[in-house]
Amino acid sequence: MNKVQRAIQHLKDKWAIESNWDFVLIMIVFSLAGMNVSMGRKPLFHLLGVTARTPFAIKTFLYLLFLFPMYQISLLIYGFLLGQFGFFWKKQKQLVGFIRKKLAGKHTASSKSELR
């Protein structure tokens, strides 16, 4: 088994995917969602007045505010269209749980330091 096959098998095992076809469809969904965001960034940034002179921090903030959710929604839409909605819905729930945990952890850490 070569490196590519091992990498694919690792992802299939990690994601509990049985068939190669499901793996291919999931990779297509990731690709379509990524293209969606890539194509949407330029018109959105133009609409918001972002230029080459706009500070990187502002671009990053706008990306996270608008394009990250657009990517997540695109994953669900393309996942639905290609029959992989269950996989991507599960991943969305895990992502939301992870974000909540991180936000709660930061809140808890700052609360603990305030108590000292």
C-alpha cells in the first residue's frame, strides 16, 4: 500500500466511511464548498470595500464573519445534493461543540483568574 492509499484509508477509518464511493463524494463536497467560498470572496470583499490596502486583521475578521459560515453552509448544501448530508451534519455538530467548549474554556479560565 503506497502513501496515498494509506492516507485515504486513514481518513476512511477516522471518518467511519465504508466505501470508496462515499469517500470520493465527500472529497467532491469539500472541493465544491471550497470553490464556492473562493469564488464568493472577491465579490463580497469588493461589496464591503476591502482593498489591497485593507489591514490583514480586518480581512481575517471579515473572512471569519462571512466566509467561514458560508463554507459551513455550502458543505451542508452540497452534502445534501450528493447524498452525504449525514456525514457533514455530524461534522457540523462536532464543530459547534468544539467551538462552545473552547469559548467556555476561555470564559472559565478568565473567570478563575478574576477570582484570584
